[in-house]
Amino acid sequence: MKKFLSSYWIRSAFFTFLQRFSLTLFGLVNFMILIRVLSKEQMGVWALFLIITTIFETTKTSLLKNAHIKFVSSDVDNFNKTHIASSSLAMNISISLLFIIFLYFFHKPFSDFFNSGKELSDMLLWFIPGLIFMVFFSHLEAIQQSHFDFKGIFAGHLTRQVIFFILICVEYFNNSAFTMKSLAIFQSVSVLGGAIVLYMYSKKYLHHIFNPTKIWIKKLSNYGGYIFGTGLITNLSVNTDQMLMGIFMNPGAVALYNASSRISGFVDIPSFAASEILFPKLVKANDVEGETKVQYFLERMTSVLLCIVVPAALFIIIFPKFVVGIIAGKEYLNAALILQLYMITSIIGVFQNQAANTLNSIGKPGLCFRLNLVSFVIKVALTYSCLVAFDFYGAAIGTVLTFFLSFFVWYYFLRKIVKVSFSRILGMVINNYNLIFVRAKELVKKRAIKSPG
């Protein structure tokens, strides 16, 4: 096993995929429990709570983590590394504090905006301790990744998921009435547990010195500014359909869209895991080996991901009601068409995810931000228009149309910058399937020879 995990690619892929898989698996299991004990309206409120808190955390992380990783992984001076880490932590604390103050004063109007009443308002207040714990969780995660160590990240995320799972199971089997407030508290406790585990794995990289500097805060801000904007736009774009359903319809409609998003998220695991693995390598490839290597990494990774995602997406497109029935229950069968449409976006999104990652890693975060902004504006306009024209299913139709248009925009720029070729990617996909077929054929032959009777 040690020999197997000695390669950077195998080791990082192993732990990153496990992290993504466990996160989505436990998220799915927790979802399957909650969807059977909460009403559709409560599930909608839960979905909106997760959207709000996730948008904040992932946007903050996109500002700090990528910049932290870039500068630490390319700087061999330990003295500079403490300045980088300290400056990153200082920025993390400041941004989180501003968001906590915002929630404290505006939690009620925020909740009213999404037609969610007092429940969402209470959840946001009770998750404030969780936001404080997330400062340390996200900082330690960046430290791990900047040292190309993915084991601690996996352990921290797994701990978070297991703790939350145990807490809702205890509540479920005690026949206690689930309250939205208790779910927010469970989230806070799980983040604390994950942060403690991450700290245990990160101790060897920590100098326990807090010495932020204006120079490094400025450098991190300058590099991460566009990525921050990209992260914010991307997260708003991903959740545009659910937020519009909350604003113009009700939490029950949000619950149906959220069920589809949860299932499609399972198919998207490989794509997001690959982005995390590839980012540090693309940074080095661009600095050392140049455009050709970056192009190769992008095309190869996209082709491998398509080989994984396409069969899974096709299965769900053919049997959507079967999948929805098992995961969400019969009450959510109306989400089957939404899920089918989302599977199309999962296939198209493979290239866009890797393309955005590539632009950030080769020092073009400004272009990545502008492309994401254009995609977001198109999505809001199309989703709203389709919602008016087609009512309930309009948001899903608008999402698919946006992905098609965005694909052509992203492909145009990636072809221009790193000479990516879609025909080469398709050729690699065909070669990958041929290789799988040949290996499978050889395996069948070997087994047939071993057991002739």
C-alpha cells in the first residue's frame, strides 16, 4: 500500500477522491434521513441555509486557499512561509468577522427575502459558532494542500461528516422532533470536530508563530482578488436556480430542486476532486515546463473525467424516477425531469471546471473572473426568462441553456491560450474506452483459461 501511494498523482487522487466521495456520500445519506423526517418547506429552508453558508465559505476559501497554496508551494524560505500563513489567517478572521456582524444585524430581512420565515433566521444565528470554527478548519486545510498532503484534508472532512451523521441519527432514533435550530448546532459541532482532527495532521507544518505583514496581505489580496470574485460568481451561479425558486416561489419548490442538485452532485465528484489535485501541478507545470504541459494535463484530465461521468449521467437520464425514488422518496418524483436536465449540465460542466482551474493556475484569474461573470449574467437572464415562460421547470431549462452557451465561450478562450483541442479530447476518450475494453477482454480470457470446466 505504501508503494502504491508513493506517487503524487496516485496518493493525491486517492485521498482527494475519498474526501469528495465521503463528503457527497454522507451528504446524500444525511439528506436521505432528513428528507424523510422534515416537511418539504423545512427541507427548502435547510437547502437555503446550506446555500448561504456554503457560498460564504467557498468564496472566502477561493480568495485565500489558492493564493496560500501558490505562494507557499513555490517559496522554499520557511520564514516567508510563516508570513504567508499568518497573513492568510489574519484575512480569514477579518472576513469571517464581517460576515458574522452582517448576519447578526440582517438575519431577519435576509430570511424574509427568501420567504423562509423565522426558521432560516434562527439557523443563521445559531451557526455563528460554526463560522468561527470554520476559520481554523479552512486555514488548516490550505496548509495541508500547500504541502501536497491530502491525508489530513480527507480525515478532517470525514470527521465533520461522521459527527453530523451521528448527531442526526441519535436525534432520529430517539424519536426526537427535528428542529431547524438543532441542525445548525449540529453543523457547528461537526466543524469543530473536523478542525481538531485537521490540527492533529497539520502540526508538523505549523510554526505556531503569528506574524502577518502588510506586504503579504497585499500579495495575497492581489492574487486572490479575482479568484474571490470568481468564487463568489461561481457559487451564486451554481445556486441561481434554487435561490430564484426561493424568491419567486416557496421553500417547497426549493426542496425539489435541491433534491436534484444533491443527486447530480454525486456525479460531479470526480470533476471537483480532479481540480484540487491538478491545481498545484498546473502551477508548477506553467512555471517550469510551459504551455504544452498545461495543455496536456487539461486534455488528459478532461478525457479521463468524461469516461467516468458520461456513463453515470446516462444511467440517471434513462432511469430518473428510479434514482429519485430511492434517494428522495415518492413525494419528490416531480424532480425527475429536473434531474435529467442536470445530468446534461454535469457532462458539459466537466470541461468548464477544468478550464477555470487551468486559467487560475497559469496566472490568468482576471480572465477567469470575467468569463464566470459573463456566464453568471447569462444564467440569471436565461433562468429568470425560462422561469416566467415555463413556470416550475423553467429554472432547470435555463440552467441547461446557460451551460451550452458557456461551453462555447470557455472553449474559444482555452483554445486561444493553451491550444486545447476538443477533437484531441474526444480521441483520448475513445482511446480510454478502447483500453478498458481490451483490458476487460484480456481479464475474461485469463479467467476462462484458469477455469476451463
